[in-house]
Amino acid sequence: MEPKQIASRLQRAFSADVEKIREFRGQTTVTIGKRRSREILGHLAAWPEFSFDYLEDLCGMDYLGKKEPRFEVVYHLHSLKHRHTIRIRVPVSEDDCAIDSVVDIWAGADWHERECYDLFGITFVGHPDLRRILMPEDWQGYPLRKDYPVQSDLGEREWPGFTDVVKTAEENSRYEVR
Amino acid sequence: MPNEAKRFKTKELTLNMGPQHPATHGVLRLVLDLDGETVVKCTPHVGYLHRGIEKLAENRTYTAVLPLTDRLDYISNMTNNAGYCLAVERLFGIEAPARAKYIRTIMSEMTRISSHIIWLATHALDLGAMTVFLYSFREREGLLDLFEMTCGARLTVSYPRIGGVRCDVSREFLDGLYAFTEEFPRRIDEYETLIDKNRIWLQRTKGIGVLTAEEAINWGMSGPMLRGSGVSYDVRKDVPYDAYGDVDFDVPVGANGDVYDRYRCRMEELRQSNRIIRQCLDKLPPGPVLADEAPDLDMPFEAAKKQVPDMSLLHASISLVKEYDAVPEGELYSAIEAPKGELGFYLVSDGNTRPFRMRVRAPSFVHVSILPKLCAGHLLADVIANIGTIDVVLGECDR
């Protein structure tokens, strides 16, 4: 099925939840509301005419100062049966920074959602093991947010982890090794 | 003796494997819960090589992002570059000249061969077949020499450009590559005589790490990980890019979805890659290697404004028109078939010359996520076979 057809079919079925349909360079993006996002994505995977069985990608977006709500979760769906593709966007606001997990639909979403949580701070409700994945466990802040600096904002100060190591090394140097 | 066994309590042992471990192919760390020699639970920890490439890309121009991409999967650098260039070309609406497309296809397939060769060498080495390593590095050396001949670099090549390639290939390169393609099929036979029917190899790989077609699809596997389970999905066939539409090749698929079938798939892919290179060499068209509208290397951070003649005679004859932006506003997902699997670039542009967001869909990241499933309930020794079979490069996994 053509992406356009999928989008219009989707709009007919869920007219209250489909917010926007946009096309660019032959790729179709459907923006849907967060409230029923999991249900709609489940239908996209289950309905035989769509059968989007393959989650190509899942990632976050941050539109700080450009758009409200601020965040968006982007799903790239592909069907290996019909060989068609569609992109689904779900806006997520900063105050209620959570969205339903789709791990039970596509097992491959597991690590993608963890990464999105790690780098954007979007919580996935119902995820079996939501931990940081690329950053260390004790990392503060969410690096891919637009208000997170690219370069360190410490200035002359040292990174706390480094000062800790130096302190420990100095303490240990008091003990003489024979 | 039974009384003796009762007196000793047994409990699960937690074993830390990596991040510094030769069989993890980089800095992968696995926490293994062991019951005797059986793995009860396997928890991968990644991120030791995280350099924030996606964040860095947001603060560089489209042309300056290119050198970051060969640091993703540093073994198959050319395909990363080509994949990124293709994504930007599709976003900008540029078409590379025919010769550049053919050269990129040749380079991509050479990279596929060298990547699969490294995979074969290390995978076999992990499972105890040392000779394959020595044989396969001989061929890899030849390929790297050819890369060096063209662009001066062996690993971080940055050879493809947005809208083509950096420079044309030389006569010596083409002759050298032709000689390589003549010889290479015999070399593949050589590797196969070493391990294909080797009893130890068969015992270590048959029936290990089995993945059914449904599971592989559900977990988002791609490349040989998906094809080994019998699903014929290859981006080169589905959405032909560069010169793949003009060449003839087969997509090998496995049946059982075990380590052995994935090995057979990759070996067959080596032959197909060789075939593609030969066809491209025969058909290589003449002409330029860079499109006229390709963006300049010193692309300004602000989008270029087009100069157009002003229609009103009262004003100066030329004025800057603000509406025209060199970079269109929009979003695009473009995938290519990298040696590891589907490598996707998702670019979101806000009209500026820096990407608003660049997302890299790295096959290795997705493939590592399936390790707990492959390893649970199997022997500790099979963990090594499973890490080898997913063909992981942590630079790409951690980005």
C-alpha cells in the first residue's frame, strides 16, 4: 500500500487522534495523539492490510522553543509482508514526560526506548527494564535535549569524578609500598 | 558421595565478562549469571564507546558531519559514509553522477568484503580455528591498499562526498581491483575448506543461537541476522540505491537461523559482493564524479541565499531573496544495507545548514539487544559463538 493510502486509512479509522499528515520526498509522516498512541500502533502491527511487523527505528526529538509540546517520539514502521513504510510521530509534553511502551508489540523497541529515556528523559510506561543505556548510571541530565550544552559548562572547575579520583590517589600515596 | 553433595551448598555465580575481553570484539560488557556452566541470565552493558555523535552532528554543517560517520562502524567505513551522503542527497534533492554512483557501489562492496573477512577471522579465532585468521587478513590487506591508493587513508576514509565522491579512481586501482576479483573466489573456497565441514566447527555452530523468522522480525534484526533465519530482506534489492539497480546479484538466505546458517549467508555474500564489483568494473561509465549542485566543503552555518535579478527597475538589479534556502525544511529516513545490517540515517532539517537532528539507526545496537535471548539457557562457551555471530562493532553500537 502507498504511504498516502495508509495515512488516509488511518485518518478515517482514528479521526479524533490523527493530528497531522505531512509528506516530504515521498515519505509520509502521521502525527497522532499520545492518549491512544499504543492502541493505534498496536492496530498498525495487527491489521492484516497494514501488518507493520518490523520496527525499523524509534527515537526522540526535542523542539525546545520551536514547538509545543516540546518532545516527540518518532516511530519508523516497516512491513516485511507488504514492503511498505510509514513514520508515526507522537508529541509528548514536558510536564507529562511519559508515553506508553510498545515493547509488547515489537520486542526490538526495548533498547530503543531505553536509549530515548537515557538521552531525552522520556519515560516509557510499561517498559520492563527502563535504565540508562549509553550514559553511566549516575549521569545527571539528558544529553540530547537542546538545552544540554555540547561542551562542558564547568569552565575552570574540574569534573567531580576526576577530582574524586585525584583525592583517592593522594590519600593512598600516604601509604608507603615496600 | 550423595551425602557429600548434600553438604555443599550450590548457588549461582555472577561473572563479569568484559569490557576488556578479547572475545567481546571491543568494549562490550556482559554480566552473566551462571548455574554451573549454563548461563541463566545475560545482561549486556553498552555505552563505553559513547562519543555523542548524534549530539555533535547537531552542531556541525552537513559536510562537516561526514568524518564523524566513518567513526561509527570503523570496519565498514565506506558504507557509513555512503549511507550518510545518500541520506543528505535525498534530503537536498541532489543526484550523484552515474560514475560516482558506480564508484560508491564498488567501494561499498569492497568494504562489505573486508568487514565480512574480519568477522570471519575473529569469529573463527574465537571458536578455535586460528588459520582462517591468517588467511583472511591477507586479503583484507590487499583491499586496504586499494583504499589507500584512492584516498590516502586505510580506515577512516571519508571518501564519498555529498553528491558524489572526492576524486576519481586511478587506472592502477581498477587494474588492482580487477586482479583481486579474479583471485578472490578461489580464496573463499580456501576458507571454506578449512572450516565448512570441520567437525569441531559444526559442533560449535550448528543449532546454537537459534532465531526463528518471527523472532528475528519482532526483534528488528537486519542483514545476515535476519536473512540467516530465512527472511529475504535486503535494502539493496528493496529500495535500490547507487548502482544496485543496474547490477545482478542474489540475496542468500538461511533456513535454521543458527550460527552456522548465518555463517553460510555471509560466505555467500562474499561471492555476491565479488560478482557486484565485477559487473560495476565492466559497466563503469565515464564522466564527472561530483554533482554540480553538491554543497561546498566550507558550507556556511547560515543557509545560503540565492542571488536573483530584481524585477523592479527602481531598485538595484540584484538583491538577496530571503525565501530561497539551500537546505529544504523537512525530515527524511534513508537506509542502506551495511555489512552488519540496515544502517539508517534519520535527518530532520529546519532549513539551517546544520542538521536539526541526526539519528543513526545502528544495526549493531539492535543486534546486541538480542544477546540475552540467544545466551539464556546455553553453555558459557556458546556466549562466545553468539557474540561472534551478531557481528558487532561497538563504535557503531554506542555511537
